[in-house]
Amino acid sequence: MGHPVLRRPAEPLNAAAIGSDEIKRLIADMIDTLHDYGGIGLAAPQVGEPIRLAIVEIPEDGSRYGNLPGMSLSVFINPTITVLNGETHGFWEGCLSVPGLRGFVERPQHIKVDYLDINGSADSIELNGFLATVFQHEFDHLDGKLYIDRISDTRLLAFEEEYMRYLAPREDDEVPVEVD
Ligand code: ZN
């Protein structure tokens, strides 16, 4: 947080560049970073590249994230979000680019994402619940936004230690989350 690349809109990726060695290398670096950090999503601006590209991977054993269905590592290029239902629900979010903090953010819980996949083919996916939150968090990075911008009650922003001690939801369906 504080690096200018995190605060400006990223550039769409030219279709001709998809599949280039440079982009393959970027994606490989992002996968390494995601695995090192132990998150479930990462956007290119978070590794210093102002490109509209993000990756998401939900482990099959998603117990840490509630009963989420697994999602094998997927690449989303030039994604756009359509909100299918504006009703919101809040989750505690964390971010590789805002280390040591957790914040409560309310977002729509039913969205559609149109994007290009790693081969440059157009595809779309519909997402519900926490997954909808994850994708909105990731794609916010492509617009220069951080989750902290979306916290409506800043009393619900905490250091991880205090979050775990005082604020972490206890219900099974509200496990602490760390988005990326
Ligand atoms: Zn993030």
C-alpha cells in the first residue's frame, strides 16, 4: 500500500500479448507469490504490473474458507463484473498489499464475470456468496482500489492479532478470511 501502481487503473491486456513469454512469466511469478503468501487470489498490480490480469485458486480442502467449492488455478484477463443482485453481505477481508490488517466489507453476493482466459478465449462465470466477494476484491485491484476504500464503518478495521482476539466471527459459516 502506497505504491502508485496499486492506485491507478491497470491497462487492458492486448489480445496479441496473451500467450507471450512475458505474460507466461508474469503468471508464473504470480502463482509463486500466491502460493508463498497462502492466499486465494492475486492481481497483477500487486506484483507491480499495471495489467488487467488476476489469478484465483481455491484449494479443494477449502475448510479455511468455509464450505467453498474448490476452483483450480484460473487466470482472468480484462474481466468485467455485472452485478446480478445488488443485495450485499459482509465478510472480513485481508490483502497481501495491506499486510497485518483485516477489515469488514459489504459487497453484492451475486455477480457475473466476463473475461478472457489464459488462451485468450472469451468466457463468463457466475459467482455467489464469498466467491463473489473474492472476485470483486481482486478486480478492484485492476481499478486502483483497495478493500479499505470500501469499509463503511472504519471501526471494523483491525490488526490481525486484535481481529483474531476480539472480532473473528465464531459461526461456522463466517470463518476468518484472507482474500489475497
Ligand atoms: Zn487484495
